[in-house]
Amino acid sequence: MFMSGMRTGCVVVGYFLAVFWAVLGTLSGDYWAFLCNGLFWVGMMLYGCYLWTKLKNRHWAWMLFGLLAPIGFIVLAGLKDKSDKSVQSQVLNRISIKFSKAVKARLLLGEEVVAGIWVRRSEFVATDKRLFRFSAGRCEELEYAKISEVSRKGPELAALIGLIFFVVITLCALVEMMFGNPDIPIMIILGSLFSASLGLCLWGIKSLSYYQIESQTFDKTALKGWRLPRLFARARVDEFVKTIETLRH
């Protein structure tokens, strides 16, 4: 998922910005603008084409068809996929390259990857024996037998209350400003309540509905568990947690 998303982003952004600088350089006669800026985006587009060939397990030279864009994209899209269709291969090809290498280096003989997910700056990979997490450039692992609890948490009530207060106070402030005779003390109070309710709302939404993976092996001075937020990826996170629960038992 990570690699396929990066492929699409690099190809689309690189292509359109390369065309933009080519047209701009042609119309203005400033070819240095294209050389200094356009070639950078061409390089990004080619990197996206390289990831495209990697996902299909084809030779990197196929990426040069990107130079014939947009017709070259049709060639790459129609290129036969020779990648391994196993779950392990698909998961490792869709997470970040650094995490993929770390997981491969730590896999035991006979251990297989069964699921993977990316949520809010963290990546998780589940094997049939352990759970891996990659965050802030560090790879951590946890055996299922050492997981004490996987619980669903989240201050939904705080988010709801904060949202209600935010809407009500905003409406009160608008009515006071448009039809009333606002003075400084009232506006200060409304402004303070507005800020407090907005902060409560944002805090509640940020932490809204997440899974907490806890273990006695975690450092007591640090966060007591690994967090998997459900915001914007509820179905995928729920499915991943079900896989973990199945492997635990």
C-alpha cells in the first residue's frame, strides 16, 4: 500500500509538473527554468515508474518507457505482472522499503507474514508468530503470547461534547457580533470558551476510537502500549485486529 501509493503519487505529480515547466519554459523562452525545475520532476516521474516495475517484479529498465509518457504509461500498465501473489510478498511490497528489509531480516525459518497495515506514521506487520511495528525509524517486535490485552478505546463523548460546544459558542458569538452590542469582556469570555471547546473537539477527534495493544514487556516509563487509530481506516484496522486476535488464540 505504501509503495503503490508512492508510485502513483510520483508518476502523477512528476508528469504534470514536468509538463507544466516544459510549457512555461517554451512560452517564456527561459529554457533554464525547465532544466532547473522540469528535470527534477521528470526524475520523480521516473522514480515512480521504477516503483511500478518493482511492484510487477520486472527489470528496472522498463521504467524508461516513462520518458514516452503518456503513451509509455499505457505500456507499463499493460506490462505482465510477474510478482509473487502470496500474502507475504504483497504485504512486504506495500510497506516502506526500510521496514520491509527489517522484517525480512528478522523472519525466522518457517515464519510467514499474514497481514500488514499503515496508520498515522506507523506501520504494522503480523506474522504467524509475532507482531512488528515500525515507527520513527525504529522496528519493534512483540510475540503474541506476551500481549496482555487488545482493547478498543477512545473518548467519543469528549469529541461529541466539544463539537456541540464549538457549534453553540460559534453561533452565540456570531449573533452577538451581528445583532448585539458586543463589549470586550463578553468577547473575551466567548473567545476563551471557543478556544477551549475547539481544543476539546480536536483532542477527542484525534484520539477517537483506537485500539490499544498492551504488554507487560513494554517500558513502564514509556507509552504502555501500541496504538492503532481507526480514523479514516476503520475497516482495514478492524480486519487487522481480528487477525491479531485470531493468532493470539
